[in-house]
Amino acid sequence: MKIIYYIKLFYLAIFELKSEKIFFFFPFYHMGGAETVHLDILKVFENKKNVCLITNESVNDHNKKKFENFIKIIEINKLIKKRKLKMLALKLISRKINSNPKAIVFGCNSHFFYDIIPYLKSHVKIIDLIHAFSYEEPYAAEKYSIPHVNRINKRVVLGKKTVSDFEKLYLENNISPTQIEKINIIKNKVSIPIEQPKKQFNDSLKILFVGRNSYEKRASIFFEIAKECQLNNLNTSFIVIGNFDKKTIEAPLNTKIIGEINDTVTLNEYYQSSDLLLITSSREGFPMVVLEGMAFGVVPICTNVGEISEFINTTNNNGIIIENYTDTNLIISEFIKQIKIIEEDRNLLSKMSNNAFVTLKENFNLAEFNKNYIELLNS
């Protein structure tokens, strides 16, 4: 089996990696907000002469064909599991990158991407994207990248909060504050209808959760909010979209678990028919589901994490921010308090819905996203 992997590595280096200019290193192509952003970036640089190396094992194939529509993808996760094979892969792939005098390497959330940096010659331009800090994870990208900060040419973040996080991280690790100048803020983009969709608000507030069943999303808080709303006889119904198993989760009677949705049309129908979207996460960058929902006038109520409050705030009057208290019971009670206010004041809901769409159109459009990434890679 090892011999086969060695053969595959040499075949990869000699025949599959040819004259590519841009080498993307992404961990997955499965369903996820980060993967949606990565796909959007690949669309900007649609070219079969570029290549995307997938360095980790994906949970599902949700975005695989979509990636392949815009770029050649090469999965190397099985070839780099063993240390000796990984070292060989680093040498062979870096040699191919170095052979291109105009090579650009772009990576996100991939340890292999950072591991290859010391093998790259000075003419290779290196760019990374940090969606958000993963404070509690010892091998999070922002920490893992520290030894390579001086060599990275440009860094991309989603907003001012992450820039502030980097300032603190650099100070703690005796990294020159001038390295902050390399950081570029590029906001994500989302497909926005030309005309604002007409919203028919529900007699019973329809409240959405869209996301993975992972610990940082804290879906358990959403289920507790639904349970408390039911106990308090609030006129609400709850819908959960994501990789949740209906058989193992005891959801309240007012809650319907849909499961994963793989097509955009169906997902947009849920956004169109819903009133509120709850983000209960312990950490985020800027969730794509918030942008997707705002495109259909869904009002977000979110914990104050990541870049969210830069755009969702009282000034814009386009949603509600809940402080990310250490006491989850306090978070739940604050969510319920705000749901009660909206349930009793539908004019407020309507105003916030309109403002959500306006904020989206002004800040997260496709043209600006494309322009910023083209300028970044061509600078």
C-alpha cells in the first residue's frame, strides 16, 4: 500500500501539477459556510490551469462537483497521513510551485498549507484567509501560522474584530506590529435578488436555525429557546436545517427538524417563508447563513461573536445582538426576551427586515468581492 502512495505522489508532481499559477490549499469541499466562501473565491479565478489541493478528508461531497466546475481539484489527504509521505509531498509539491516564477499560494484552515511555506522560494507570493479565531483550539490556524507570519505576504480577514484579535496575538508573541499592515479586510458575498422579495410575515413567528451540529454552533441553546417559548405559550414555531438526526434528538413539539438541504432553491424557500434566524454560536467569523437569510428579509438575532455586530446593530436597526454571556441560561433568557418583543411588535419586525436587505446590498455584493480578491492577488 505504501508503494502505491509513493507512486501516486510522484505521478501527482510530474503529471498532475503542470504550469499552474495559483495553488489553492483548502481542507474540505463538504457542506459548510467556510466552504461556500472558498467556492466563491474559486469562481473569481475560474481557470483549469489553476489547482486546488484538498488536504483533509471531507465529511460529504456536497461542494465537490461545484469546486470542479471552476478549477482542477486534487485530493492529497490520503497521501500525507504518514510523516514520511508528508515530507515527500512537501518537497515534491513545493518544487513544482517554485518552478513557476509567478506562482501564488492561497490557503485557509489547512496545516499542510502552513507546513509547505518554509519550502517555498522568495518569489512565491503567499496569502492566507482567516475566517475567525478559534480561541480554544490549540492548533487553530491563527496559532499554527505564527512561525510563518514574516513570510506571509498578505492576510485576509472578514472584519475589524479579527484585525484586533491579530494585534493582540502578535503582541503576545513578540511579532512586529508592522505585520498588521499585511492584513486585508474582504467581506464575504452572497447572491442578492435585484428587487427586495415581498415578505409575508407569519401570524406565528417562524424561527430558523441553519448550520452544522457542531459544538461551537450550540444548537442545544436553540432547542432550549424553542422549549421555553412553548412553555410560555409564545406564538412561535421553530425549524432546524442541518445535519441533525431526527431519531436521536428530542425536539419540542413546536420544533421541526428538516435535516440537510443540498439545493439552494429549497433553502431559499425556507428563508423566504421565515421571520427570524437565530445564531447561538460561541464563535463565528461572519456566518454565511446570516447573509443568505438577510437576502430574503429574515431578521437575525445573534450572539455577539466574530464580525457580526459590525453589521448587525442598533444603528443599522437590522437585527438584534445578544451578549455572549458565560451563563447559557442568561443567553437563553435574552433570546426569549427579544423574541417576545418582536412577537408583540410586527412593525418592528417589518422595519428590521427592510433594513437587513438594505445593509446586505450596501456591504456584501458580488462586484466588490470579486474586485477585492482580484486586486489582492494581482498586487
